Amino acid sequence: MTDSLAPERRSWNMSRIRGKDTKPEIAVRKALHAAGYRFRLHVKELPGKPDIVLPKWKTVVFVHGCFWHSHDGCKDATIPKTKTEWWVEKLAKNKIRDTLNCEALVRAGWHILIVWECSFKQSSEFSDIERFKEIASGFIVNGSDVFEISYHNMTSSNVLCNKKAR
Ligand SMILES: [Zn+2]
């Protein structure tokens, strides 16, 4: 994939390297809170330190940056044109780590909701918070193992866990 990010966008992405309390993450928290869910944040004891944990529902939520977590098929998941090799390796490692964390969580009986950052683009149906609440609640209550929400679609599958890093 080519590097098509504008410089401002790139620096915004880079700023998320320690990504805590990011805008999409806060949007997800607000939506879950408004839907009546109670949760804990950044639980260190669980694999991958999930952003949001709903103990009552045995559900963890990751709000993934599309760049850092190499969102498949997403145009925000670019490889920078400088230091390309370094980035390829770095992002591949992230992907492997995500997969291992995901597998460990599923083995331990957790349901995983992955919300990709691109879900909140203005033209996305999930940028409508009511719609997001509805979809997220549906998963939390009837949870499959892993559910992903993104700009492009939503998928209920174990694809992420079984996928080998590229
Ligand atoms: Zn994405």
C-alpha cells in the first residue's frame, strides 16, 4: 500500500504511539456509558491491556488505530515511504502481538470487541452514536468470540485470532 497520508494526518497518527484516551476511545466509552454499561479502563492484568473491560459481560474492547494495528484493507493502514523496512517489521510485530493477545483472551473465555478508529469517520454509519450503541450492545449481549467494527463493515468471526501476521 502506498503512503497517502497528508503530513498533518501523519503527525496525528504518530502522536498516537502511546495512544491512551484518544478521541475514538473516548467516543466508545461515552457510547457504552450512555448505553448503561459499567467498565474498567486499561486493565494491565489482561493480555494486550484492553482499553475497556466490561467484567459483568466478560467482554473486552480494543479501540485500534488503523495504522498501528495494520487494519486489513483499510486505507489508513499505510506503510511509510521512509524507513520502510523498519516500519514493515515494526507493524508486523504489532500484528503478531495482537494475534497472540487475542488468542489468549479467547482461551480465557473473554469476548472481544475491536473498534477500528476508521469507524468514526464522518461518513461512516457508526459515527452515528446511536447506531454504534445498538451494534455494540448487540455484540456485548449475544457475544461471539471476536467482533470487529470498522468503517467498511462489521464482522463477527475469529478471523483476527487465526490470521497469521503478514
Ligand atoms: Zn481502518
